[in-house]
Amino acid sequence: MLPRSRILAGIATAFALAALPSGFAAPPADQQREAVVSPAPASAATAVAPTAPATAPAAAAPVDTKPHNENGIVALVNDLPITSYELRQRMALVMSTSNIPRTPEMEKKVHDQVLEQLETELLQRQEAAKNDITVSSVEVDKAIQNILDENHMTLDQLKEVLRKGHVVIATFRAQLASQILWQKAVQEHYAGRVNIAPETVDAEMARIKEGANKAHFVVYEIFLPVDNPDLDDKVRKDAESLETQLKAGASFPAVARQFSQSPTAAEGGEIGVVYDGQLAPELNNALLNMKTGDLSPPIRSTGGYYILMLRQRFEPSNAQIVETKPSETTLPDSLPLGRILLPLGPKPTKEFVDKVMIVAQQIRSAVTSCEFASKIPENMKGAQYFALGMTRLADLNQETRAVLGKTESGGTAAPFLSAAGIEIFVRCDKAVVKLVPWSMPTRDQIEQQLFQEQISALARRYNRDLRRNADIEVR
């Protein structure tokens, strides 16, 4: 077995706002208890056989409601079929969980990318089957529970997200099962071949110390390989399509999990911390010109095309930074504000109020701007957004002024309960980019990163060889 494996057993899927409950008007008193009870994890009886396509229950509504052959074959991979139903379900899953706008243009762009991903997964399942590698329903259940825990969701909320996208739970489980199988296949195939020697870690630590006085970056990536020079143009267009989806509001981690061909996809594309000069010159130059939260265009580099997202910039460790806490700042007389209201309905129970407050905390964590906040009612039935514009703080009540006093420019205040419901105020002024000094990672973190880099390269080669030797027929 691989030591200290970074190949995860569960793939966390980002659900963004779509993950939150769909409405906040309080149900009748006899239904409120049911509304807040968290269900138990999925049982073993709901496991998906990873080598078989998901079957559609009669009650499920397909994405495309036009007449069609439910199980028409859209591709053959070594004589094994991918059906039109599987393709439509996976497209619906991708668009629902990645916050990709459901438009004909976007569906057309997602179509080819999802089909290629299904082809790759089928090849990976075939490889796992050849080596007698299996995945149990318990492992899939655990992966789902990890996702629920990381996103502070219940199983009912997850099912509601899928139901709105016309996705059956079997499709979601099948994708998780395929990912777990591939992780196991890579792990078994390269067992004993990846060994990070202590002296290698020593050398890397020395090299990192040399860069301590350089800027560092927390970087996320989407990587699309160019396995054949003749496919360069196609891969570039695929990368540009993903860039379009991201700019339209798609979640970067979710898109990375679905489409990136780097093992970092298992962690939403997170590379980790790199410093100025560590990446290839073309990637490093892009980072130097990016601000926190920026997205790069597709960049041609070694092996294929990259899309980078800069999550955080760290200043050199010797930089002198003076930190000012929000409580130490003085608010101006007026601020541009947005207000999110989650109505509770008449006479809500304490249990129901507590449940919605949890949701409000999730919203606060997700909101990054007033523009972002304004789109919440589109995804959450019952939620309301009010663009208050420039507002005199003296006109606000004491509680509102108190929560705003603990915010920074561009920040979101803590939610609080009022007579109207649960309220969240958002500052619409320009956010101030914090300067954060970089600190040295631990020896274990460095060892993990070196391991991940090696296994990533080997996994890409393994996958490339599978596709190169496959017989794939698209219909």
C-alpha cells in the first residue's frame, strides 16, 4: 500500500448555494419536526454496482423531456456502452452541483466534456475489474457522509439538490464509486513504487527555506492534458469552455472535480502553497499578475492546458504587516448595504428557527459580495434580497449597527433574528485585501506534497496509457 496516501476515499462535491434548503417560510406546526430531522446515512441497500450504469426509476424526470430512446447508446468503450440516459444524468449532476447555468449553450458545451469523462471512467472501471478491485456500498456511504459533513448538509438536503436537477441518487453514487475505484487502482498499480526518502524531504525543506522571503500563493488548478499534439486545438477549446462556465458562476472546486485530469481534482483542484518561481515560468507569470480570487485564462504549459485560481496570496515571511481588527476600525456615517432576509413565517418553533440560523451561517460563509448575495433568491425559494444602496447608519437599529461594527469592508455581518425573520447584512464597499505573511510548512506537509506530486504524474501516465490503448467509438 502507498504510505501516507493522499488519494482520498471520498470526493467532496461543492454545492454552493444550491445545497441550501429551498424555502424558509415555516411549514405547519405538525410538519416542522420532520423538516429539521437529519436522516441517517444511506444504507448498504442503496449501493451502486460500479461497473453497471444507473437505471432510471419511473418517477425520475430526465433533463431532456423530449421523446428519446431512454437507453440509446452514445458511445462504446472497448465494446461496453455508455447510454444516453447515463449521459443526460451526468450532465444534470454536473450542472446542478457546479452551479452552471442551465442554458442550451452551456448544455452544449458541457455535453462533450461529460461524455469524455464518462469514457475515461468506464476505462478506469474496466481496469479495476481486470485487477479484481471492487468498492463496497459502505465505502460509498462513507464518501457521501464526508460530503454531507464538509458542506454542513443533511442527506435530505442533498437529495433535494439532486431532485431539483432531475438527478437520481444512483447517478451520484455511481460517480463516487467510480472515483473510489480509480483511486484504489492507482494505489495498487503503484504500490511500493512511490517512496519519499528522508533526504529528499531535507532537500525540499532547504529549498523552501531559500524561498521564505518570496511571495507565496494558495493555488487551485484545472488541468486538461494534451496527449497528442494533433488534439491541442480541441483541448484548448475545451479549456476555454470551462473558463466560460467558471465566469458564468460555476464553482471552481466542483468543475475541477468533474473535469480536471490531475489527481488534485479529488481536492477540488487545490495544489497547495507555492512560492514565486516554483511553478513553470508561464504559470508563475500568470500568478504574479493575479489578485486574490482571480481566475486565469487557459495557459499552455508542460503536458497540457491549465486554468488557475488564486485563492490567497501570502507576503514574504520578513514583510512588516500591521493588522487592524474590525473592532478597532471606525465605521463611516454611511455605507452601501445589501440585506438578505430569510422569513420564518408565523409562530415558528425554536427548533425551526435554529435550523434556519444554521443555514444563515452557511450563507454568510458563502457570500463574497453584494452581487453574489443578490442571486441568492434565484437559488433559494423564500429568501429575499434588498439592495439598500448608500445607507445612513444612524437610520439603522442598534442591533444592525452592532453587527456591522464587527465587519470589514466588503464583509458580511453575522446573521441575527428580528421580527421579520433572520437577517444578514452585506457591505457593498470594496473589500480590502489582507496582507498575510507566509510561514514555513511542517516536515509532514512537505512530505505529503512530494508524495502527491509523484503520484499525480504516475496517475496521469496510467490514465493516458488506458486511453491510448482503448477502442472508443462515439455515435
